[in-house]
Amino acid sequence: MTVTVSLVLLLAIGLGALFKGGHLRTGAAVVAVLFGFYLANTDAAPTVNKTVTSITDAITGIGN
């Protein structure tokens, strides 16, 4: 059985864990969220998306 989890959900959980654990302060969390939001609206977004897709495909291909 394959379980698919959104990368956005995983990153949100990671950001929340860092924030709750005291490793990330409120200001830094806001900057991280805004950076991601604005990065998605730039010309770099397709490159970032392709890179992340390639990495996740490589990770899932290790077990095959």
C-alpha cells in the first residue's frame, strides 16, 4: 500500500516542530513562511519544483 503525503504538509509539520521545540522563533518562522510564499511566485519556482521532484523520485527509487 502506498501512502502519499503532501510535501507542503511535511514542511509545515517540520516548521511547527522547530517552532514548538524552541529552535525557531516567531520572527524567523514568519520570514520562512513568507519566503516560501514569495518564492513560489518567482521564475525560480519551476526549477525548485523540478529539483524537489527529482530528489523525491530518487529517494522512492532506492527501494526498487
